[in-house]
Amino acid sequence: MNLRTVTAEIDLFALTHNLNTIKKTAPNSQVLAVLKANAYGHGLERIAKALPQADAFGVARLDEALALRAAGVVKPIVLLEGFFAKEDLAVIGVNNLQTIVHNQEQLEIICQANLDRPLKVWLKIDTGMHRLGINPEEFNYFYEQLKQSENVHDSLVLMSHLACADEISSPSNQQQIALFNKISAGLSEHKSLVNSAGICAFPAAHFQWLRPGLMLYGVSPMQNIDKKLAIKPVMTLKASLIAVRKITQGESVGYGGNWQSKEDTTIGVIAIGYGDGYPRHAENGTPVLLNGRRVPLIGRVSMDMISVDLGIDSIDEIGDVATLWGKGLPVEEVATYATTIPDELLCNITRRVQMTTV
Ligand SMILES: Cc1ncc(COP(=O)(O)O)c(C=O)c1O
């Protein structure tokens, strides 16, 4: 690694391992791998091509799906927010994409369109999250309309999304599962309800299609679940030490001087900052892995640099490489110090970070 270069090492073996772990957890279900937001910051095309065993891919936006097709990806791709305008339907058809329908506007557009061949539709039902989805009482109407439309493939997928899957004991999970079962009872359509947390927590809700994101990337969807499932982090973020300096007790470090040393010590400056996607709100004490130990972040995060307290006896040298998260330092832990979620840290990696694969 060049000095001053920030790298995100993407471990494709870990990715495959995580997918296999999901498949072992739910052997009778198919896997729609969620690749939205640049595959949670890991690189859309890179991740898609490294997942030949996935059964389908899920993206949020049409341009993400088109980028996958342009890269030669031929697997089924589902637009998880559906389409936004009637012009999108031709593009969806030509590119052989599948779409979610979650509102009346989309239903009308699809039923009134003049399409060359029927589209594969996932009908999204709001069972309690109140974000996207039709109301349960609208289900029969939507179902009949879609089944009768020549523009829609014969078999639908019925789907919903759990609001609190990462809180296993939340009563809303069982309420949503029960409502989903009630609405879809007796229908032969394929069904899909669970994301990563739901895969771990609710085997009875696996149905035919799982929709993992986080777990694929080796991030535990809830506390301690990674130990049980043995998933592995896919991204390891690294940057190099570019300065090592002695400071005396009482001296401050960084913008605003908001961290003061309680004793004489050695500080290290690492060439990564919020311009690379390291969270600006990471607190003093956020762990950084350097030469086999954890050292605490001190002072404010700058655009291109952070400072760490190496301790008075430090033997660290310029050029040593630090790990900000990944192998040896879970991104979940760093996210806690930055009062955010790991998903956000991963997605926020910026373009100047060099991505490498191992
Ligand atoms: C509809 C839907 N399904 C599945 C996922 C994947 O969720 P997770 O990353 O928690 O596995 C998402 C992500 O937000 C989603 O919006």
C-alpha cells in the first residue's frame, strides 16, 4: 500500500462464505442478494460477479440495475422500490428486470401499458412498517388486477418487510408475520418477508425468497449473532500512519483543541478522514487497530486525517498501516462510537478510497 493511500480491501472469499452461511441457515429458500447503494459500498459489479450462487439480485434504483446489465450480469434483478414513471417500463422490459408494485399509480401504469411481453412483478404489502406497500385491505383488488393483466407474468411474488426484525422480542414481528400469512394464505405464489435479521431470527418466515444485505457483507444484523453464525467481514478499511510526535501533558490535539492529553504521550496521525468516509462524529476513544493493538482516536476527525494516542512507549513508525474497521475490528463497534449503524459507514466510503480485492 502506498503511503497516504486509503484502501478498502474487499474479501470475496468472506463474501462467498457468508452467502453459504445464509444458504445453510435457510436451505429451502432462494437468495435475492441485496446490492443497492453500490453493494453497501463494496462495489456493485464486483460483488455481483462474485456471487454466482445467488439466485437473484435486488437494487433500489433503475440505474443500479442498468449498471449491472451493462456489466454483463444476466441473473434476475428486482427493483426494490419499483418504477417511478411509465417510461421506465420499456427499459425494464428490454433489460429483463423484475419490479415491485407497491402503490395504485404503479398498478395503473402497468395495467394500461402496451408491453411486448409480461413483466415479473413482486407485490409489496404493508404489514406494519408503513413505508412502502399496499394496505392489507387493498390486497384482493391489486392481486386480481395483476393476475388479470396481460402485462404481468402469471406468477407473482408476494412480499413485505419487517420493521423491527433486529429486535427479536418486539411483538410487531409476530404481528407482521401473522398478517402476511393471513393475506397470502392458500395462494400458490412465492413469498418473501425477511432481511438479514429476519433470516437469523424467524425461520418460520423464510418462505421461498430471502433478501439479505448486511449478512452478506459480514455485518451482524443484531448483537452477537455473528458469533453464532460465523459470518466474516468483507470490507477492511486501512490507512497509513503519516506522523508520529511526542506531546506533553495538557497539550491539545486537533481542530478546536477539544482533546487534551492527561499525560506525556506519543500521538500518531493517520491519513484518513471524513473525505474518505471515516465518520466525522466518531468519538474520542473510537478504537483503531495498529500493530496488533487497539489505540484510541483523539480529537476531531479532519477531512483527510485522524489522530490516535499511541502511548508514551510507542514504537510505531511512519508507514505503519492501521485498520479502521474490518478484520480484527468490527465495523459494528466503530458505528457505535460514531452513533450510527454499520450500513451507513459502509455506504459512505468515498470515491478516493482505493478498492482492492483479496
Ligand atoms: C426491502 C428490503 N429487503 C431487504 C433489505 C436488506 O436488509 P439487511 O441489509 O438488513 O439484510 C433491505 C435493506 O434495507 C430492504 O429495503
